[in-house]
Amino acid sequence: MPAPISDVETASAPSTAAGGERRPDPKLAGAVETARSAAEEEAVIGTDPTGSPVLVMETNGEAVGEHVGVEYESEHAATHYFETTYQGYVGWRWAVTVATSGPDDPVTVSEVVLLPGPEALVAPEWLPWSERIRPGDLGAGDLLPSGQDDPRLVEGTLPGDDDPVTELAYEVGGGRQRVLSREGRLDAAERWESGEFGPDTETARLAPGPCGSCGFFLPLAGSMRAAFGVCANSVSPADGRVVHVEFGCGAHSEGEVDTSSTIPVAEVVYDDTSLDFESRDAK
């Protein structure tokens, strides 16, 4: 982005610097009214794809606001900025680029556009769908293919002939074209450990024991075995979910309820085992 210039610098700037470098023509910064007229015309009347003029937007009163600055684009071009009066475009500015071919040539308008200013409200930076997707977004019937360059996956194995080595590789790889890479396994482990069934949750802290010592714990295979497994307790909040070995819940297989303490019974405050009555003489 070219650096902004002030009216003082523009008015006093010579056409050639001391070292021989060309300076922008001072007429460019002084062409405020030329730029304003172009912005006002564009603010109300634009053109359709065929080049025919069309009404762009109704404006009440002045179509273009105050002049807020000018920037040199090059030796022969500068851009003037004006506030916009469009409702809903707070912080946006009209940018009018003017140019001249030389000191004796007139200033002409090159381009008029509406741009967001430093404090304008704009849409967030666009992200491809593959980066916007989040856990839980995938519904029934939705497809979410993995790209060929997905770093979480590496080449796996495919069944081949009857060679024993090939058959062993097929058993290890499960006949899949790609399997998890080290990066993919570490990414999954980090996500599971910090998730709902990790060791740092409140449920785990209050549990009678960790999942690693629970009879309902089914360890995963391979390198994940030491840290993760699947819960098989139907009454557990983690049933069917991947849990950390240090997670735990109240449904631990070895959990016990302390029944050794006796419940204190309050003393009897009145005796209802006998009945006192007083007879009355019949009148």
C-alpha cells in the first residue's frame, strides 16, 4: 500500500528530487474536485455489462462525503479517498485514481471503486470448505472425501498374489490403500486426550478409578494401545467412545459403595406405644 501524502508535501514537492529521482506531479494531489465529480457520478449512475447507464443506488443529498486523503500510486498517478454516504457501508470509501502524462498534460480519471476503509465491517477471509468443516457437521448421506495429499494418511497395502510377505502385509494393513501416518496418529491422540473423555475432565477426577483398570475397557490395537481404548459399559457416559486410559467414570467395574457406616437414628421425642384416655360420666 503506498504511503499517504499530505497537502503540504504535495504543494511543495519538486518534479525532480536532488538525487535525480522523479517525484509525482503536484497536480495529482490537487485534483480533488475532479476526483469528487467522478465519484459522485459513479455513486448514482453506473453501467451494466453492455455499457449502458443504470441507476446504482438512491442517495439523499450529497452522494459522496468528505475527502479523507490521497496516496501516490506512481510518478504519474494518485488515488483520492472520499467517505461514502451509502447506508450499510459505514467505514467504506470511494477510491478515485487520477493520472497525468506530464507537467503540461491534464489530469484524467482512471478508475472509481468503492473500497473498505481501515475500520470498515467486511466479511471474514474466505476459507475452502475443507478447512471450514468441523466435527459434527457431517450428516447422513454427506460425503467428505480425503484429498490425495492429506498429511494424516500414507500409502497402505493391497492384497496381491500368494506370496507370504504380501499376505502378511495385507493382514497388517487391512487391505487399505492408505493408513494413518505418524502425523495423523499424533493429531488424533492429541484431540482425544483433550476431549470429553480425556484425563483432565471433572468426570475423570471424581471417578473411583481410571479406565485402564476397568473391566469394560477394550484397548485399541497398535501404537494407540498404551493410551486409548473403547468403553464397553452400556451405562457409562462413554459407552462406545474412545477413552483415555486415565479417564474414568462412576460406572467403573471395580467401583464400590461404602456401606460400612451406620445411619444415626434420632431419639424418640414422644411415646406413641400407649394410649392415655380419660372417661367421662354420661349425663
